[in-house]
Amino acid sequence: MIYLDNAATTWPKPESMVKAVGDCIRNTGANPGRGGHQMSLAAGRLIYDARELLAKLFNIDNPSRVVFTGNATESLNLVLKGILKPGSHVVTSSMEHNAVARPLHFLRQQGVEVSIVECSPSGVLDPADVEKVVRKNTKALVVLHASNVTGTIMPVEQLGQIAANHGISFILDAAQTAGYLDIDVEKLHIDALAFTGHKGLYGPQGTGGLFVREGLEVIPLLQGGTGSKSESLEQPVDLPDRFESGTPNTPGIAGLAEGVRVITQKGLGEIRRHENLLLQRFIDGLEQLRQVQIYGPSDPAQRVPVVSLNIKDQDSSEIAFILDRVYGIACRSGLHCSPQAHKTIGTLKKGTVRFSFSMYNTIEEIDRTLHALEEIITEVS
């Protein structure tokens, strides 16, 4: 199997990550923060170690501002529904994943005003267009760091500066970039950073998190047991307990921590270098094929290793099916949970065939995929 669906979830995972999950279940299976015995304390230390690793990765000065969730979608729902009220105004882009688009649609029905800034057909967002729609009642600017459809990297440094200049909250969806691009919450003026654990951080599914800057008031989505201040019916106000009700996914967090260790030891620069090499090889090869339309920026430096394409008028699902069943190549077809993005690039009716690479993919796999696409084109011509 050639696995090229890493934008959905990375595979394979580091062996040390898989081992960390198993070791946690076998040796640290207690409930963290819910007991004074050795196993409970060890589980609590494990979770705090994970917070520290993530805080260092994103240049967060206080690890307690890192809140664990099940995924980036949960993180985005938490912050968006926790700060936006009827009468508030929020700015977003036309390339957003449903993790942002659907909560904003829900909030719009509750009286929140939403401005969607149109991107170019290649998915590029112009910061000047964002600044034009900021109002007196604008509460937040929320955008993805990079598109899961076109791979387009958004101008987040300029967007963060615009948010800071206007005194509005900058919320960044880093589902496609955490573990691939350098993310510095201070440099980028990020007030809330949503990330998932199972993609570029090489952790298990069901893990993710949210950074919340001090001073940003967010109403919790959940109330319940936190292992702290149990005598009170009021939800704790201090982070991370304010947003972490219920028993955490300790084995998953153990795996996430190990995934972060792996990419930190390898180095984000080296990961980018390798994946950009694969990306350039793939795009160069596609440009030599007849009847292939590639979506997104022409410059690979302006995108993460995600490539969407179509072959003439062929159904994207049929192409992906042939790649899987005939050639053993796993990719993804359809709308990728991002209908607004497909509307922006003109593929809402037919979707795209999407290929996405990880640090474990090879040049040989890229070449074999290009050869498979060439044979498919010859067959359908």
C-alpha cells in the first residue's frame, strides 16, 4: 500500500508512539488528578509533560494554557461558541473546513454576524480584503493556517497583525500545519490555537488541543469533574481545568507526547525539506501529464504537501477507486469536508482527487503514483 492520505490522518505512525500508548495502558492506567496513589500521580505527570512539550513547540510560555481536547474540531467549537455572542461579528475566509464553517453557521442562526472573505481561485487570501470588513463589533478573526484542499498557506503573520491592530481575537486552525510549519503564538499574535494530534504531530486519533491566551474569556462547553475544587458546584476558573471536564484520554495524550518528541528530534526543518521535495517531484510530474488540472498555488513554497487534481471530466471518486483497487494507492476524493473551499476553486460539483504526503513517504512512491496516473489517463482517453 502506498498511503497518500496524510491530510486526513498520518500513517504509518512512529513505532515509539504506538509503544507509548501501550505502555501507558499497561503501566499508567489510573485516572490522573483523581487520586493520591502512585499510578494516578504518574498519569498526571505524563499529561503535564505533554503540555510542556506542546508549549515548547508553539512557544507558549505557560503550559497550563494548553487544553487537551479530542481533536481540532472540538477545540474550534469550544473557542468559537465560548466567545461569540448574539450581536458579535466574526471574520473568516471562503476556504474554511467545516470545523469552522459549521460552528459559524450555527452561531449565525443564534444572532452572530459572519463575514466570509472570498479567496482567489487558488485559495489565496488577501489580508487587505480582511481588513476592509473589520467593524466596531468585530470580536474575532478565525482562519485555517493551510487549506486541506489546495494546500494553500494563509498569510497568518499579516492576519495576526491585523487582529492585534484592531484589538480582536485571532483564532488559528492549525489542523494541517502543526508539526509541519513553525507556529509561534507570540510572533503570529495568536489568541487561540486549535490543533489535532493525529496528523502532523503523529499522535493517535482522538487527541488534540487548544491554546487559549491569558485574558481571552471563553465560556466552557462542558461542566463536570476536573479532579480539582470538588467541593464547589462552580466550574473551576483556572486553566486547564476550566475546559477539561471528565476523564482525559491519558493513553492518547501519551502517544501525542511521543509524536511531538519524534518530530522535535527530527526537526521541523528537515520534515519540511523532505516533504517539499516530494511535493515538488509530484507537481513537476503532474505538469507533464495530459488532461490533468492541478488546484492551488503554482509555487510549492506557498503550500503544504497537499495536492488536489482532476483528470479531464472523469469522476474524482472513480479515479480514487482505481488507484486503490488496481494500484494499491490510498488517496481521497470528494469535497474533503470543505464545500466552501471547493466553491472557491470551482470544484463544488465534482470534488477533487487529493494526495497528501508525510515524512514517511518516498520519492519512489511518488514516481509510482505518477506512473499509475499516466496509465489511468491513457486508459480513459
